[in-house]
Amino acid sequence: MAIIVKGRNAVVSPAVKAYLEKKIDKVTRQFKAVGDITAVLKVENGNHIAEITVPAKGILLRAQESTKDMYSSIDLVVEKIERQVHKYKTKLMKRKYSNFREVPVETPPAVEAVPVQAEAEEDFKIIRSKSFTMNPMTPEEAILQMNLLNHDFFVFYDPDFGGVSVVYRRKDGNYGLLEPKLE
């Protein structure tokens, strides 16, 4: 495990780097295997922003905080990561030692797709492209990962389905699962 510290619009001093490494060490003790941790420290409009990404086995923890002082931003972002670790471990323990029976989920009736015609005059511009590696996981693990990242959707490979699926958070607080099929 290595800690990669990057500075954007700011020079990262050895004291700040040592402080960050000391704080992150508390987080890494919680896991058996941790990948290379990336920390980005930047200054924008007088705000000191700390962003940390921790890839652990099967999950990805990410947090960002902004304050007027870099040390307090580091403290807050590490606290956020620690809360994510606690939330993840609590959910794993609840799943492992649960005395509750699973309730089968009712599938909603199929809705026919309505073809949508795109206007020829519109040009769609892709301004950012991102690639990532996918680990096989169940929809429940994908929902857990989505919640840890605080995203509204999560793309994952479902080995039971045999392809790429998407879980998403619905407006009513429940979750949805998209399993695409080719024609």
C-alpha cells in the first residue's frame, strides 16, 4: 500500500504530507488489504480542499472536504472515511448475523418501451470520459458500494445475471435494478 499525495494549485509541504499519512494510517488498519491510496490536496478561491480515495478489497471509499485550513480539511475528510468504514462494517455484520428472513421482492409488471426519436439538429458533446475496473458483485453489494460513495447509481458486473447491471436510488427511497438485454 502506498499513499500518493498530489497537490493542485498548492505545494504540499512535508509536514502536511506526514500529517496526512499519519491520519490515513488509522483508516488502513481496519482492512487486511488496501490498494494505493490517492489524496488530492488543492486550493480553490481560498478554500483548502482535501479529497481521499481508498480502494480496499471489493469496495472503494471516497470523501472530500473543504475548509479555510488544510489541516482541518484533512481531519474532516479522514473522519468521513472512518464513518464510511464503520457503516460498511456494520452492514456486513448485520448481514452475517441477521436473524431475519428475507422477504421476496415482487417484480413490477413489464412496461413496453416507447421509441424516442432524436432530433437530427442536436449535437451531443462528451466532455468527460471515465474508465474503471469492475469486480463481480451481487446487487446488494453494489447498493452498499453506491451508498458508501454517496452516488445515486452504480454500475457493476453481476455474475448471476452474466453481464453489466446498474442499481439506482429511487425518489421514494427504495432501490432499482437495471439488467440490460440485447436484441
